[in-house]
Amino acid sequence: MRGDPNSAHDDGFDTNLSLGDFVVGERADAISPPAGWTEWRQAASWAAQLYQPTMLQSADARTEIEYDGRPHPVINLCSYNYLGLANHPEVIAAAVEALHKYGMGACGSPMLSGMTDLHRKLERAIADFLGREDAMLFNSGFGGALGTLAGLLRKSDVAIMDNRSHLSLRDGAVLSRSRVERFEHNDPSSLDEALTRRVGKRNLVIVEGIYSMDGDFATLGPLLDVAEAHDASVFIDEAHSMLASGANGRGAAEHYDVEHRIPLIYGTFSKAFGAVGGFVAGAQETIEYLRFYAHSYVYSCALPPSNVAAILKSLELSIAHPEARVRLWENADYFRTQVNALGIDTGASNTYIMPLIVGDRGRMYRLGHELRQRGLWVAPVDYPAVPEDRICFRACVTANHTRADLDEALNILEDTLVPSLLQKA
């Protein structure tokens, strides 16, 4: 059986190797992978089956994916559809209406080919929602974060980054050719040391509202105190916190009542908005500058109008129905409490994103197949995305999960993951 975790593991897959071992290495030419990569990937095919699954239905709390060559129903703990808006009938209807009016795509860069009135409406709506002077849209969440930092920072600047920062932020800082300093995750003392090393420089402190691998909030108050003591500006990436956190859905900054202390906010539309793309909001002069210097904006096609219409409707619904956000947090608190009661380590998670820490590559992949066979879809997270001793499954709870969904997921984890962890202990 192709998905059998016991037979599949006997095919020579070297669990001592990971993606981190093939970043550099001997190769025949510039477009060939490093030596050993192809053989390792072939031997790891049983593990690779857990990645890039084919979805056969929408990203709802329960969905269907292709597994072992057949349609397979699963409880979906892989989705960022935190408020269930990706499947909302009003969101879909708004997208369809815009599709009929504006067609498939914008068909050009916003700088030269323009954008629709819907795009302008969304920019204004995001700015007003966040209490900022202006906002601009990107057609990619990753590209927008990268483009914002690469567009703002220069060689004489310093990017001071949490060492758990998302790759889009790290790549943006590298692309800008600015100096990069790291500070220990959520550690104000480490941030103070990093800023002290770069005293007298133009420093930008870069944090995230919720860290996507650890599932924890940034400790914004203490970190902002340190940044302000050094006269450093602050940039926050609210990708996983926007719409889903804060009393009104304005993210971690609202949750901690520090919005007025953060001049530049980045967010994505691919999580709680249920769509795709990204945005940055801040002072009008900053946004106007980025429109000309953020290359991923200038040289990319504008978002499809149907996507923009869907985002506008998602924003409207999230404001009109705060009970969805309440339900999300109730589900998250319930699931985390029950998972921890089973003896499963969720690290520092205090949100709806939870690592289920396994700490062993081979064990994680074997369990991944077993969980999927049982109908539970959680994301396998391997090094270098997380440290090797923190290899885990990542579970994302949404507002649309019922208590029955969560209880069934817990039962599956108790039958599979818990005995394996006890055996390890």
C-alpha cells in the first residue's frame, strides 16, 4: 500500500538528511541540483506524499483530498481560513459579480496599466479599517513583504529581526542589501543588545503579530519599549493576526493596544480574508514612495478584480460578525487545553496555530501517514522550517470547526500520536 507508514519507511530514506543539507553542494552546472538530491528525494517519496496534497473540495473545516490515489475525507487542520470566509456564499457571490463586470485579470502592472475602482476602494477600506493614511496592494503575500522591505531599506540601514522571522521578511532585508541583525525570539534584552550594536544607524525593528510556526504572539509591549528607547522605527507583519485577533480584528497590535506605536503595518489576504495577496498600510508619503520602489508592486500584475471584490466582502463580513472571531478563539482555547491534557507539547502557542511537537523526523513522517489514513489532516513541519528538536505537526483551528470536529481530531491524536510519544519517552 503506497500510504502505509510501516512499509513505506523501509525504502532507504535517510532521516539524518533534510532540505538544509542540499542548499549548497557539488553540482554539474548552475541549473542542476546538488549531488545526492535526486536520489534522496526518490528515497523520500513516501514522506513527500504528505506534501502538496491535491484538494478535491474547498478549504473548509472538513474537506476531501487525494490520498493513496483515492478521494479521502479529512478534518482539515491545515487551513488558514480562520474565519471561514473563503467559502462564505456572500464572498463567492461578490467575486462572481466582479468576474462578470471586470473579467479575469488586470492584465498589467498597476503602475502602467492601472487598476480598477475596486482596487482603489479596497486600498481606502484597508487604510480606514487600520486608521492609517494610505494603503497599497500586492498580488502576493510573500512578494509584498519582500517588496516592502526591499523598497524601504538601503545599504546604510539595519534590519533588526526576530530570529523566527518569516522567510519573506528575511529575503526582503537581504535583497535591500541592508545590514541584518537578529535578536532572540520575543526577547527584549536580546533586542536591546542588537540595537546597541548598531547605535547611530537607521534601524528598523521587524516583528510579526503571530509567528506562524510557534503560534505565539509577539511580546509587543516590551519590544516596543526597547525600540523606542533606541529611537528605532517598527514594522509589523500581521499576516496571521489580521481580522482574527484584536477586539475589532485589527491584529496583534490592537490586541495589545499598541497600534499607535507602530507606524507601518503589513498583512496578507491569504489567511483570514480567505483570498490571496498582501497589503501595507501607513503614512501617505511612505506608501507613495513604496509605489515606485517596491519592485514586486511596480513590475507585477495587479490583483484579479474578482479577488479584490471577495476581499472587500470578507472585510465587511468580519466587521459585521465579530462572533466568528469569538468562536475562533473559543475553539482554539478548547483544542489547546485538550491537546495539552493528552500530554502533547504545543510549545509557546497561545493562539489558533499550534505546533504538535514530535522532535524526530522519521517518527513524524510515519505518524503523518497514520494520521492522514485516519482522516486527520495536519501539516508536517520539518527542519529547517523549525529546529530539528522541534520537528512537528502544525494544527490550525478555525471558527468553522465544530466541537464534534475537534473532539474527533483529539480522539485520533490520542490513538496515534500519544502512544508514539509515550514510547519515545
